Amino acid sequence: MKKISRLLAPIAAIAALALLIGDAHAEGTYRNPDNRNLNDAGEGSYPVPYKKPVVAEISDALQRIRGYLDTATPTRVIHSVSRAPVTDFSKPAADAIFAPSNGDFGVMVYEMGVVHAGLLKAHEVTGDKRFTEMTARHLQFFADKMPYFRAQEEQFHLDRANSFARFLDPRSLDDVGSMCAALVRARFAKVGPDMSKMIAICSDFVAKKQYRLADGTLARKRPQASSLWGDDMYMGVPALAEMGHLTGDKAWFDDAVKNVLQMSGYLFNQQSGLYTHGWNANNPDAPQFYWARANGWSVMAMSDLLDVLPKDHPGYPQVLAQLRASLRGIAQLQSGTGLWHQMLDRNDSYLETSASAMFVYTIAHAINQGWISPATYGSIAQAGWIGLSTRINAKGQVEGTCVGTTFASDHIYYYNRPTSVDALHGYGPTLLAGAEMIKLLKNPAVAVEYKVRTYHYMPASSGKTDYREHH
């Protein structure tokens, strides 16, 4: 039943949108409202709302997501048994914990670091300060309560039961990498209090304490004794890059570039243009599994690095070339709904939201940064946003996101991972994607032409095209 519900969810979302948009001529099919003659049989119909996105509609969708996240992430300390609020912070209580969030929306998890990146980006693009209120609230909570939870750990030795354990005693890149990058970005944006102490703890772990291969590549001791995960390009590289940005110390950038290039050497398939999810040192020739979100983490990490990497750094052209190769491979596998499949090379696997959002963000951002041409890639980003828009419900929940997933060695596992609105992985990337699409639609260097009932994103300086429409 869960599998059937998951498969039907996108259909239900599309049907609901048909009622909202009002230009559907049949359930689940859409006419393009940009076509002036909606009765033109040559215009066709589509399984998603096929139209140029409207900035106001994207902004509204982002606000719905922001509002939902704000209510779903309380910043309170409670007693774990009675659930009563802790009111005396002069001495620690052994059972004091963070009040739980909705689902898996932990305020310190790596997915929340991406959420803060998305909120900061949305504020940057729209100028609406509401987008940074939640980030400021979370960071103030961390700054205020870190001494309390440090004292709790010193007195009661709770180990990982301490709500602040990720920062008091980090043990993995998941604990600190994504959040480290978010804290530095918030600092540059002047959002929240001074988080220098937490930044120092997080960055020190990534740079000096995380397990690595002998060649310095960030690695894990799971699921096998020495393994690489595509996910860790994002869990490690943006933190290293932002520390280079913050300190000006070239060593941080050198480490970030080295990890992108070396991880790509292990994981990137030059023929397909895709990243396999992982690599095990004791079985380097194992079959490859092209999980979509691992590819999303990889391209976002390269994009984040290029944002702050000095252009005269010797690794800049290599990272840029790797990003371009990855986006080309990914773009060719976009589905007819604008979304991408859970397993990128398997179109019988389900359409997955978080990876799709990562791809839309990175493609749109790469266009805006001038790294790739708007021709072809612009319409791919637009189509991706159209697909994502069907996954944002009226409450601001993001539907169709694969839950947390380990590096596995069989397709049954990947194909059947559940999706959930409580999977936080989809929220930050969707905020990023929407904000970057707004920026793309407002980009003066990009012109959007509507010809032969489709869209062409062109460099504004490329000159006038010559079309004769056939009716």
C-alpha cells in the first residue's frame, strides 16, 4: 500500500494543480497558457503546467515552505520524560533535550544546513527579511544554549544522548560539514549572533579529524571499512571552501579542490557523465549505482566551491570542467515531467524530488554565474522547476523526497526507499532552486523567447532570431 500511495502522490498533486490553474482541458493534462490560441490542436497538452514560471508564483511557493519550516522547528528545551519546558538554566538537568521537531526536522542535522543555505539565498534574491528569521532564531538558540548543554555533558556524561552532541563531540561529516558552511554563510550575511566557537569546532573536525584515505580524500568506515560516498563531496567540500572564504587561507581551498578532483576520480563515470553513489577500497571494481541524490550532492558541492574559489586558483578550471561534464550527463536524463528518477539511468524507478531540486538549483545557478550557456540549459532548469512546483503542497510541505539512504549494493534497496514529507532533504534544495529560478528570470543577460510553442533561453547579446511559425 505504501508503494501504491507513493506512486499515486505525483498524480494527485498534478490533478490538484489542474483545479488551481484553471487552464486544464482534462484531468492531469495542461494547455500552455503562453500560447495565444488555446484551441490550436498543434499546441498539444502536457502532464505538468507547461509555461514560463512567474516570479510571484515562485515567491509564494517559497513563502509557503518557509512558513511550514518555521512552525515545524521549535527552539525550546524540555524535560525528556515529562515534556515540560526547562525553565531553570542555572544548572543542567540530566534529562534536558531540544524539543523535537516535526518528523526528522532536527535543528542540527546536515539537511538543516542546506535549509539555511536556501533561506539565505531566498532573502538575497527577494530582499524579504522573513526568509532569514528562522535562521536567526536557530543560531541564537545554539549560541544561548551551548554553554548549558556543555555543562550537562561534563556533569552527566550522556555521550550521544546530549542534544548538542553533534557540536560538543562531532564524529562524522554528517554532524558538522553542512552546518559549518551554513554558519559561515550566515556570518557573511550578518544573520544571527557570532558563531565563531561553533565554526571553529566544525571546521577543525572536517580538516583534521575526519577519516580519510591515504591520499587525503574524505572517506568513511562504513558500510565497509574504507568507503567513499558521493554525499561527502557536499558534507566536506563546502565547509572547506567557506573556511577559505572566511580566512583567506589558500590551504582550505587547496583541500577543497583536491577532494573534488580525487572524489571524482573514484566515483565519476566519464562515459555516462554520472557519479556512482560510492566506492569501497576492498572492492573497487564493484557494480555502480547511480543514485540521483548522490549526484545532487556532488554538483551542489562543486557549485558552492566555485562561488568562493579565487578564479586564479590553479584548480578553478578543473573544477569548472568537472561541473560542466556532470551537468551535461544529468541534463540528458531529465524526464518528461521535468523531474529526475531516483536511479538516474533507470526510468522505471520513481521520480524523486530532492535530487531534482538540487539539479534545478545548480543548473540555474551555473547559468546565472556564466559557467554554462542559457541555450538549452535554461529550458531544462525551467522544466525542472515546473516539475518541482507540483511537489509543493498547500501547506508548504515538499512531497516525493526519498528518506535517508545509505550506500548500498543492490537496486532493490534504492528502488524501494520510501518518500516522505518529513524527509528534510527536499526542503533546502527546493528553496535554493526557487530562489535561483527567480534570479534567472530576472537575469538581464538572458532573454526568453517563446517560439514554436516552446521556450528558448538565449544570451541577450546573441542577436535576433529568425522564426517563421508554422500553424
